[in-house]
Amino acid sequence: MFILLFILLLAAAAANLLVMQGSAVWSITAAVIAAALLLFNLFAVRKVPRRLLRLISAIGLVIVLLIGLWSGLQPENDGFLAYDAKIAQVESWLGQDQPAKAQELLDQLITEYGPNDRLLLFKAQASLAAEDYINAENRLIDIADKSADEYYALSGQLYTLSGRNSDAQRVFVQAASQYPQWCEMQLYAGIQATNNKNYAIGEYFLLRAFEQDPALAVALYYLGVTRYEQGLDDEAADYFDEALSIGVDATIASYISWYQEQMGADQS
């Protein structure tokens, strides 16, 4: 009986990986239990009553089935080879700006594995790439873990692109507060607050971003904007000069030039 179970479990483990491209954890567990049954058969089977042997066999099978069920309920965390391969294809389609193909494959994954947070985030990302903001927001609403950094980043992007600036600021500020070492989110919160004319909030997060990354010239540029908009031209000029000394792209440089012209005109 143990030899038969050994063969069945080992065959199932191999078929799960090679044919079905299923859970690596399940196959490893099945193979380990199969090996344990074989060793038990070789060294202890004659010393154990038949009734106990049946119980041991039943327990082994139950363990394999339970792990298989557990694996199936969370493919995103359990090494499903087919799942991981399709996720890689989704990422490839999104990287190639082909959201329709990504959506089609995501629908297939949701049908096969259920709507987990990772798939819903990809659905939202694909909808966002297709400028389908309503569907993107609906997918974000469905996500269970709304404290994940990916959720914050995608939500902020959605609200920014759809022109919902107050919502964008709310999300960025919440994310920056929850993840104080996330420099990029400190910057986004500062920029969005500045664009919304909430200069005190903008300055706070822009300074935090610059403290974390002293080479972040764009933070200095927006700090200059906050000072200029509050009539503090001298401080604005200092921030703009420092941003230029660190190095900014052509677009930011042109913006700084415009502000410098305005400040020169104001002084004259």
C-alpha cells in the first residue's frame, strides 16, 4: 500500500508541475510525503499495526489535499507556474502599451483563479492605460488591502489623470504619512498640494522629500513655486537657483526661467 501511495503521489507531483503547471509548493509537499511513506515502508512497516498504517496513509493524503486546496485559494502567493507565466505576459502587454490584450488575459486569470488583489491591481492599471477611468476606479474599490503601496500609487495616478485633484492630494498625503520613508510619495504629495494651492502642506512634504534625496531638484523647484505664489520672491529665487545648480530637465528649466522673468518684472 505504501509503495502504491508513493508512486501515486510522486506521479501527481510530477504531473502537477510538468503538465498542469500548478503549485510548486503542492508538488514539493507531495514528493516529500511520498518519500516519507517510502522510508516508513522500508524501515517501520513491519513494526506497526495495519490499522495504524491505514491511519497514517489517510493522514498523508489529507495533508496533500489540504495543501492543494490552500494553494489553489492563493495562487498569487504559492508558486503556480502557469499563473506566474501569465502574470509575466500581462506585465509584458502593459509594458508594450497593449491594455486590451492585458485585459483579456486578466479576465481569463480571474475566471481560473478568482479576483485576488494582484489581478485587480493589474485590471485597474490596464483600464487606466486605456483611459477607462470609471472601470479603473471600480477595480480599485474591489481591492481588499487598501493600505498597500501599489494601491496608493495607482489611486493617486488615477485621480491625477482624471483631474480629481483633491482626491489625488488626499491619497498622496495619506500614502506619504503611512510610508514616511517613501521619498517618491513625499514628492507627489508635495507637488499635488502645491498645485492645489495648499502651500503649507506642499512645503512640508517637499522638504521631507528633499531631506531624503538631496539630489531631488524637482522638489526645490516646487518649493520655489510655493514661495513665489506667497509673494516671497527672494526665497523663491534661492530655491530656483539651487534647483538649477543640481540640474533639472529642459521643461523645468523653462518654467524656472518664466518665474525668474516674472520676479524681475515685479522688482522693476
